[in-house]
Amino acid sequence: MNQSTKQAEWSLPEGYDLYRTIDLAKNQKENTIVSVLSLVLLAVVFALGFLIREDPGAAGEEYLPVMVAALAAFFVYIVLHEAAHGIFMWYFSKQKPHFGISLQYAYAGSKAYFRKIPYLIIALAPVVIWGVVFLAVALLTPGVWFWLFWFLLAGNFSGAAGDLYVFWQVSRMQPDILVQDDGVAMRVYAPFAQPEA
Ligand SMILES: [Zn+2]
């Protein structure tokens, strides 16, 4: 495989410089955009759930075990979300990613420098893969348990607001960038203009 078709580099190639840093936790404006997007996605997906699934007339207490299971399942989902990022990081870089979890966030990070298209796939993998899975399972699930998977679907889109924002930003960048994602902040590198020889 030659340089230009490799999906990721293990070290920053000669001629590349830091072009932009995306740190959603530190940048107040980006943090606000992502928080608003997260709430909008949560509301829209929930509203769609009420549109496609009529209330079967279940009693209020029938929803209690669903809500408890949904909260427990959401913690499992957080791990599955980061796993989806991590598996694609590993696939494209052939390098082990690292994972972390704190009270505020969970992350998958890598030391590799990813090319644009592979990085866009890494960013979008969890929301697409788990979105399809939860949607399919929810539609096949009868009764009140539909809401367990619909809750996960809503959480999947809402929780991926940061990923969607990063996807949108990176997709508008020049094609020859390299992205390093340590799990918390993304550093985008671009080739600087070489002086004529
Ligand atoms: Zn993510």
C-alpha cells in the first residue's frame, strides 16, 4: 500500500502542521451547539416514537420495569457506542485504541493520524450501527417493551450529537487532512505550502 491510499499514519508525516483543534468540552460555543442539538434529537426521536406506536392502553405501573431496564441498558449502550468507535479506529490504523470512562463522559481514543474518509466513518459508526439495530429491534418489539429500545434509539442520537457535530466540521475540511483523536479532543493536521524547489 502506498502512502496516499493508507487509511492512517502512525506518525505525523513531514510537511504537516496543526490546522485546527476541536475540543467540545473546552469550547463554550461548540459545547452549547452540541448540547442544544442533543436535546433537539432526544425530543424529535421521542416524538416520532409516539407517532408510530399508539399507546396500547397499558397501565402506568407496566412502564416502571421498562424505565428501570432502559436506564440500566443505557450504561451498556455507552460501552457499545465507544466500542464501535474503537473497532473502526483499530481497523483503519491496525493499532490498539484506548478507552476511558469518567462520570462526565466515556471515550475511545487513538494515537494514529487518520485520513479524512476513515475518520468520518469512525465518527459516524456508533450512531449509524446502533441506530439501525435499535430501530429494527424496537419495531419488532410488541407492547410496552417497544419503549426500552426506543429510549435507546433516542439516547443513541442524542448522545451522538458531538459525533455528528465533528462529522459536519471535518466533512467540510480539505481532503488531505489527518485527524488524531485522543478521545477527548481532536487535532486536525493539514499539509502546509511547500516552498518551490
Ligand atoms: Zn461517540
